[in-house]
Amino acid sequence: MSLICTLIERVRIATEKVRNLALMDVYGRVARLLLSLCRRAARRQDGGARAADPAGHRRPCRRSRDMVSRIFKDLTTGGYVTVVDRQITINRRPPARW
């Protein structure tokens, strides 16, 4: 029974990832990644909305990297996020659309 429950959970996670990749634009995926990184960091630390820079362990293609950089620049300019010493701080919830 434990094996079946584990398998069901993994299928749910995989389905959610595929749905996000297929239906979300780049901005939506970046925003979701930031929020999930902050949730993980909050569970490990004192609850602050901070996460390590995700670029260190991901190697996206050149076009995606340019788009993500543009999105980060816009979010930083708008005061939604702050990046200091490779630490991302979410100051307020990003807008629903970019």
C-alpha cells in the first residue's frame, strides 16, 4: 500500500510539472520557480522569503536565459524581488501577468 501511495504522489508531481511546462509562459514558470524555492527555503530556515540563486544549478538554452534575465530585471526594477550576493528575496507577490 505504501508503494502505491508513493507512486500516486510521484505521478501527481510529474503531471503538474508537464502541465506547467505546456500551459505556462516563461514568466509564469519563473514566478512559480521563485515561489517554490522560497517555500523550500522558508521550511529550512527562519521563514524568510529568500532562496539561493537558481541559475547556479540550471543551464537553460541561450534564448531562455535571455528571457529569464529580462524578467528578473523587470521584477527587480518593479521592486518585486531583490538579488544580493546570489540570494533572491521576494519583496511582494509578483503580478499575475508580465
